[in-house]
Amino acid sequence: MTRAIFDYLRSRMQGAAPVGPMERNMAKRYVKERLKKLYPALRLDPAALERAYQELGLEPHSGCGEGGATVYEIVLPENVD
């Protein structure tokens, strides 16, 4: 019982595990699905969808989230009207 408590406390103090490739791909797919819903013209143009995803400028900020998790901030391009 005591060992389990110490293991739990140790895991909480170390923060969240780093984001793996599977979670990163799931997040990318989610963002792309949201872009398709917001901009229906992107549904039929995969190249434009990828370009729109890249133009979002997702910047990782390590350790800013709950438990030291990575948080992604969307940076809009300068020439947005």
C-alpha cells in the first residue's frame, strides 16, 4: 500500500509522459478534420488542406500544460485580413 502511494506521488511529480508519434498523428488528424468542417473547400484538395495546416504555425511549449505537458499554440500568419 505504501509503495503504491510513493509510486503515485513520484509519477505525479515527474509530469506527463512525452507525446508519442501516435498521439501526435491523432492530434494532426483532429486539426485537419476541424479545418475541413470550417472550410468545406478544403475537403477535395489535400494539398491545400496540408498547406492550411502548416500555415497555422503550431508552436510547442514544453512544460506549460497540466503536469508539465506540452501545449501547442496556434500562431496566425501576419497577413490575415
